[in-house]
Amino acid sequence: MREYLNADSYANTVRLLQDVVKGPICVLEGETDRKVYIGMFNGQEVRHVCAGPFVATVIDRLNTTATEGVFGINDADFCRLDGSCPSVDNLFLTDYHDLEVGLLFSGAFSKVIREMGSEEKLKRAMGDGGVDGLREVLLKAAAPLGALRWLNNSNSYALKFDGIDFSKFVDDALLTGDTTRMCNLVCQRSGKHGLLQDTLTEVAAVFEGNPDQKQLCCGHDLVEVMGVALRKCWGTKNASDVSEERLSQSLRLAYGKPEFTGTLLYEALKNWQERHPDYQLFADAAMNNG
């Protein structure tokens, strides 16, 4: 019930905003999303409302009253793996697990690692795999934690992930994750000691299904591993210089309109614009020159 009350409150905020401004309104999860997405629109001025975890419900509420010119952007999270993505008109999902994964799989990643890393170390780490090889290293190291997050979400284990020290289970020289140490760390700090063996077995079972790791891995975790890499394997930075917060900020700043136009999300929003000609999100000429 509380979810619907909160969603109604945000939906009312959108309606009140429409009373005082014209043009499209985008409902987003939070402020970091706003910093990226609002900068991608260059048609009419796009207003925004941040609705936290209630984006889908807010859009559903607004659809019931045929509210025009409003759309939402939500992180996909695990919904593509679960087969549980919401089917809600005017709601759009990130291409991968979340926005940060999209940043890492864009040109922004190359710009940041070349700025923050050591040219010689990066060249050695890339080998024949190039930049994509570095991304694969991040995915492989973060995937076990992504699997555990998915299990926690599916099974309501109430595990605590905030503030995890990645250096305790990611080898800074090899950039490999130790699944046993990771599960032990998370279970201990969550007071769920009895879940250790179950989580180890279940994480292994997740990988037997060969899940898409770009849907499995949380962008936060990938950026944390990136920070570990830039301290030793890819560079010589201090931990404070390559914290998750600072790297995420750098990725957001390096992400531009040319990167965004290559996404499925952009194509979906362009289609929305075509169906709602009174609400223009993009000016093609400006996007192509961005």
C-alpha cells in the first residue's frame, strides 16, 4: 500500500508540474540519472521528476489518466534475467543492468581509463583483446557478486552489500574474484552465517545457466573493480583518486550524445517522439553534430 501512496504522490507532482510548464516530462530514479539523461535531450526542454524505485508505478498511474507528454526511464536491474520486465506504456529500460553498465560499454570507458591509467600497463593488460578485453575482465571479476545480488533479490535473503571492501575478494594483480571469500564476506557482515554454503552452491548454479553478464552485473560493482585495477594492474592511482564515486562521475562527464545515440534506449525514445509529435526530445541535426 505504501508503494502506491508514494507513487500517487510522485504522479501528482508530475501533474502539478504540467500546470506550470509545457513540454515533455521524464520520470527518473534519481539525481545521477538526471545528470546524464537530461543532457541527452536537445529538442524541447525536458523537465524531470525523480521518483526513486517508483518510476514504473508512477508511469502506470499517469497512463490510467491519459496524462500526455510523460515518459519514464528505469534501470532494467535483473528483470531481463527474471523475465519480469514491466510492460508499461511510456516506460523505457536501460540496455543493460543499469545506467553505469551502459557508461562502461560506451566510449566513455576508453576516455576515462586512458586519462586515469598507465599507458604501458594498459597496453600490456589489453593484449590482443583491446578495450573490450578490459571490459571482459571487469565483468568476470564482478559477476559472482552480481549473481549473489540476483539471488538475494529473488530469494529475499536480506543480505547487506553496502560498503563492501572489494580488495578483500578481488586480486589486485590478476583482477580475479574469489567467490568463496566474497560469499563469506557478505554473509558474515549480514549476520547470515548459515547461508554461506547455500550461496556458494547457488552462485555456481547461476553460471551454469550462462547468464548475460551485462544484465547480471551491477554498474557500481564494475566501477569498484575498475578502481582496484587502476591502483595496480592498469595504473598507479591512490584509492581516493579512483573511488567508485569519482570514477562514476568521470564516466558520466565523458558520456556524450554520440554514445547515447547508439543505444536501444535512444531508439525507443525516438519512436516515442514519433508517436507524440507535440513532444520533441531530439533534434536530429543537433544530435548528429553532438
